[in-house]
Amino acid sequence: MPAQQHELEHRMPVNTSNLKSQYADTCSGKIPELVFMGPVDDYTKEQHSLEHKLAAMADNLREITDLASDVSDWLGKIERQLDLRTLDRAAVAALIARIEVGEAVKEDGKRRQTISIEYRFVGSLPENKEGIA
């Protein structure tokens, strides 16, 4: 992406320079005004397109950077918990965003309920297990 961004950023001043040159030629009478207006529309459209693409690339880069930062933060928290022997309040607060416990239902003489855990930065696990209480 940096190569594409560099190419787009380089194209914008080239575009402006070409437009200025053609404007000067029109003012000096080298080319008729009608001939000048066609490329002006094309340059304007291209300039808007370049600006839009650069803005989209910047947004995409911000999203990727934020995601990488979130993953890095989460990995750091996980590394600090590698030697965890007991699950204390600080560990839960650092690693888990939310725990949802479903309504208890008795089946075959056993009490069952669903538990959903949403981890910070990574969300819920794809498959929630049903536990016996």
C-alpha cells in the first residue's frame, strides 16, 4: 500500500502542474479555450478521484494500525497472565469484557445453563460450551 500511496501522492502535483501549464498556454493564445476546457474537466475528475483514494487509504491504514495495536495490547495482557494459577478479579478485568450466564434448566435431573464469554479485543469464541451446574 505505501507504494500505491506514494504513486497517488506524486500524481497529484503532476496533475496540478499540467493544468497550470495548459492554462498558461490558453492565456497566451497558444491553444483555444474550448480545447483547454476538455482536459480541465478530466484533470478535475482525476484530482477528486486521487483525493478520494488517498483518504480511503489513510482510513484503511488507521483501521489496520488500530487493529494491530489492539492485538498487541491483548497479547501483552495474555503474556502477563501466562503463569496465572488462580483467576482473580484483576485477571478477569484484564482479559474478559463480558460474561453472560443463561437461565438454568433442569434436564435429566441435572441443572444446565449456557455461559457465553466475550474476551477483550477478540470477542466471543466461536463455540460456547454448555456446562453442568
